[in-house]
Amino acid sequence: MKKVKKVVVAYSGGLDTSVIVKWLKDVYDCEVVAYAADVGQEEELVGLKEKAIKTGASKVYIEDLREEFARDFIFFAIRSNAIYEGNYLMGTSIARPLIAKRHIEIAREENADAVCHGATGKGNDQVRFELTFYAMEPNIKIIAPWREWEFTSRDDLIDYAKKHDIDVPVTKKKPYSMDRNLMHISYEGGVLEDPWSEPNEDMFLTTVSPEAAPDKPTYVEITFEKGVPVAIDGERMSAFGIVDHLNKIGGKNGIGRVDIVENRFVGMKSRGVYETPGCTVLHAAHRAVETLTLDREVMHIRDGLIPKVAELIYYGFWYSPEMKAMMALTDEIQSVVNGTARVKLYKGNCSVVGRKSDNSLYMKEFATFDTDTVYDQKDAGGFIRCNALRLRIRAMQEK
């Protein structure tokens, strides 16, 4: 092994990273600096510094990245309508490039010669972290313990933690792998590895079940400027404030639960359960304003690019030239997406019930079924015949 003097490890206090600090000290005999990114995981940060020091870290960074996360990352996903495989809003994926970027910046500040993460050798996160590391620091030494150590399961880690008196937040009876941030909570592993098994209700942390949600609907109005959410019910808020507020409202109404089997970048399928209350509401409201303000062909071109943008985020290519191009195109497309959507939240359902915009392309005088003076219905005959010409010629040739 290449000699390492100092390593900065991405530290969450979960099972993997709790073990990693001790493992790095034993195997690499190096100084370990712990870094935790506050991207909205709330109580998971309580006692984190003390725990990292206790397990061997010489120094701990806890960085408040919540506003930057919402403003520059979550809101891009909303503006580009990025959804992976039709269902997943990618709360885990979208946080990784921000976490990894700050990771490298701290490594530079500390003059560290290596960085370390706790992602497994089977998952997507190892790719997301390391693509960002290399994009920002091409010659950085990366330590990925799951690709090096002798442990083969989470049970092995639990046993190691117990042996070395390391406090961990999981047990063999409840071995879920959880990732929480401002955008969502994800659950994997344990009983969820059987795609036929329904999740236990006590697993969920931010949403009530639709059955337990209030019997009266909640209405919320969200205002967008250039595709960016800026106000709720007429009150302007910070990016973090908007997502946090909608998480609470959506969670109380059972909004945003998703249970899917997805295709990981490394090639295998994986079952994941997610809670994404606030951004489920934002996504619906944003699309509603787009229906008023975007030209048809522009919208269709953009919609055709959604799978590609989602792949770039999911696979970890946030700092790639193709993503830079997609961001520029998104800025251009969203320049006209100004307006307000009214959304009805009721027992797990998120329904748009109103939308308005000062630059709306919807004109009632054209769309009405009543008498109008702006549209000659006779023109439709020629329009249809022109579009049918190639079909008629084909039919003639076949006969």
C-alpha cells in the first residue's frame, strides 16, 4: 500500500463510517480527519463530533451545506424535471456531487494526501464520489474500504463495532441502510431485499401513511421565477426554507412515498424505498407552470432529454462537460417559466388544481368550445390532409 500520512474521510456516523475511522487508523497508521456534510439529515448530526473523536479522528468538520444543496442541486433537478426510470427523484444521487466537492476542498485545506468514503463496492455512491474526486483533483489517492477490507457483510461490521466498543445506529434485527437529507430519506437492505415484502410502517420517518393522513385536504400555492421556486402562499423564502416547509406539509399528508426496483449503474437491480414529500409537491407544481409557459416543441425536446439528465445525475457525472451543456440548456428553457401553481394534498395524492402566469401561452379565446372569432375550424381540414399525405401515399402503394 502507498504510504498515507493524512486522510479525510466522509463521515456520517452510520455503521460503515463508524467502523472506517478505526479501520483506517489500524491499517494505514495515518491521521484521520472526519468530514460530515450537513445536507439536512437533522438529528443524525447530534453527537457526531464527539463520536468521531472517540473512534480516532484527530479533527472533525461539520459543514452546513443545506442552502447550497437546495439552491444549486435540488432546484436544478426540479427545473430539469430529472426523474430516474420514471419514479425516482434521486435525493441520494443529487447530494453526492456537493458532498464530494467540499470533501476535496477540505482535503486541500488539510494538505491531506488521500480521501476516503464508505460506499460499498456494489453501489452507485462509490462512482458518484470518485468521479467528482477525480474531476476536481485528478491525482488524488482514494481509499474505498469496502473494496479492500476483509468484511463481507453488514453483520461483520456490527460484530467489529461491538468488539471495539464503537456505537452504531443499526442492529442485526434492523439492518436498514438509510440515507437522509433535505430532499429525501432512502431505505435499503434487510427485509427490503425481498421485493415482495411490504415495508413496515414503523420504518418511515418523515411521512405518515396515507390512511393516517388528515381527512381534510391541504392547499398550497408555489410561485416560480425562471423555474426556481421562490415563494409559498405568497411568502418569499430561502431555497432551504421552501423545501423544509414543503417537507413538513407533504409529510403530514402522506405525500412522496415511493417503493421501486431500480437499475444501478454497476449493473444490478436494487430495491429501494424512499420518502420525498416536499420535492414531490415541487415537481408537480413546476410542471404545472411549465404547461402554461413553455412552447410545445421546446417542451417536447426537453422532455426527451429528461432520461439523459437523470442518468448523468444518477451515474455521478455532475461535473462532466455534457452536464454543463445540459445546465446551460436548462437555464435557457426555464427563462420563461414564471408563475404560480395551486396544489391539493390529500391522503398521499398530490394534485394540481390551478395554475397562472403573466406570460402564459394559454389563451382562452383560442381554446374555448364556445363561439370564437380567432380560429377558423375549416382550416383544420387542410392541416389534416397535409399531415395525412404520406400515409395516403403509403396506402396507395401497398394496394
